[in-house]
Amino acid sequence: MPAARSRLRSLDGLRGLAALIVLVHHSLLVVPGLAAPYFGQPAEPGVTWLLVHTPLHLLWGGTEAVYLFFILSGLVLSLAARSSSFSWGSYFPSRIVRLYVPVVAAVVLAAVVIALLPRSGPTESIWLAGRGDAYPLRSMFADMLLIGGPSGIVSPLWSLEWEVLFSLLLPVYLYAGRRMPAWLQAVAAIALSTLGALVSLPALMYLPMFALGVALASGWERIAEILGRMPRRVAIPVWTVTVTGALLLTNSYWMLLPFTSAGIARAVTMPLILAGVAILIVAAVHAGLPNRILSSRPLLFLGTISFSLYLVHEPLVIAIGHLVPRPFLTVLIAVPVSLVVAVVFYRVVERPAHILAKRVRDHAAREVVLAA
């Protein structure tokens, strides 16, 4: 078990890398030419086109990074639910504390940033121009609640709504998962998510992504057993081809988009993207080189602060985007500033929230034992 837990550390590194990609994604949306394709406009020829429609987009593929967060949550929470010390009575209160304390603090931080650094500078970026320039109390309360739909002032919070819903519905996911084989769970999850993308129904699109993570957890031992039989002499070429293919699948929407409409591209590539992300998660644990890279100290550090980074970065990016004279400078300034603020936020807010959640879990577990 210790060896298995050690190998799963690479998933923390993967989560940290994904959070960094989301930060770069929002920083680059300050650039007018890079924001335009996200709003249905064609990418300009040259470097902009290459950054949008080639595998270079993986470096700032924020949407796909969020899909990875969803699938990872499904996997990690499902595996945690198998622990002998796990109980539903302690899971729910601790999970709520774990999610909501940092969210509430992030909303307050965003309000302070917006008040101190008004979003009034001129901009040609469609994305930057569409960010709210005030944070009314009503919107703050909606964002703190999450359920029912965040206001959009701090856009990353949209994903936390689905994270909370999945966390509350975890028993339903696990119950359904026990009723079908892992491969069928995965196929059903991908099919439902693709259908949700086709009919533009967010709940149907996003909630099945967590189910794909639950499916991975259901077949986790079987996957390890199959991959463990791979001879070493073939492991490197097999994993090289597999990881390369998974990266291309993950980026398939942007590579197909120049040749068809956004709706058709999304319908065709959604199953490919989800399959690619799932393969990357498996490779992060079982492929030698990706595992070693993702288990490195810098990426594990990013994994530690990934939730904080995800919560705090966007208001900072927007403020810097309005202040800098050249849009591309936003990346150079926003990335280090966001990392520093995320480290402080982690130490002041998220780590204490972890400790509080653990105390709540332990207290709830004792109450369950006494009641029994």
C-alpha cells in the first residue's frame, strides 16, 4: 500500500500542472487575438493560429484542464471511499468544510482586488472586456453558495458548482457504479457527456465526467494488473505512442475547428477529449517517465497549492490585464504574482481549512461510533 500511495502522488503533480495551465489560459485570453476564437471568431494567421489550432494549445488548454479536474475528483473520491476508515457520516461535513471555506475566502479576496484595482482600462480583448467591473453583495452571496449558479464575476467558480454537486451525489455514483462493469460505466459516462454537449445542457455535460473518474476507480486494480504485465522492452515505445496519442485526443477540438463549425467539432471531439484525459490520468500513475516528472518537487508543490491557485488567480489576471501596456506582458506578470498569492492563500486559508475539515471528520466519526 505505501508504494501504491507513493505512485498516486503523481496525480497531485498532474493536478498542479492543470492548475498552472488554467492560469496561463486566462492570462493569454487578455491577448485579443487569442481570446477571439473562444468567442466564435477565426484565429489570425501566423503565431496566433499556431497557438490556437495546433498541439501548442495544450500549453493553455484551460477547458480541457477543468475536464481533468472533474475526472480526477471522481477517481480520487471513489478510491478514498474504499478506505476502511471511511464513513458517510464524517465524509459529508468534512467535504463541505474542505470546499466552502476556501471558496468563501476567495470570494472576499476577489471583492478586495476588484475594489482596489478597478477594471476600467481600455482593452480589445473580448474576454477581458466581458469581465464584470463590480462585485455586488448579491453576487458575492451567490458565489459563496455555489449551488444555483455562481454569478460569473469570478468565472472559475462555475466548476465548483459541479464539484459540490458531485460531492453530495457521491453515494449515488458509487451505487450506480457497482451495478455495471467499469468499461460500461466509462462508455456511458462519455456518451452522456457528449449528449450534454450536443444539447447544451451543462448538468448532462459535466456531471458524467465525474462518473468517468468513478469508472476508472472501479477498474483501477484491473488496469494496474494489465499494465503490470507489459514487458519493459516494449513499455517505453508503447507509452510514448499512447501518451502522444492521448495529448492529441485532448487537443482534438482545436485541431478540428478550422475545418468545421464549433458545434460539429464539439460533438465529434468530446468523446475523444474525455478518452484522452482518462488515458493521461492512467499514464500519470503507470508510465515511468510521466510518473517521475509529475512526482517531481516543483509539480508536487503546484499540486499542493493547486486549489488555492485555481480560486485566486483570475481576479489578479484581470487586474493586471487592465494595467499592463502590452497584453502579452500579462503572462509574465500574472503567473508569478498569482503563484505568490496562492502560496499565501494556501497557508492562511486552505491549509487551516484542511485541518478543520479533518477535525470535523474525526468528530463526526466519533459521534457515529458512539451512536452505534
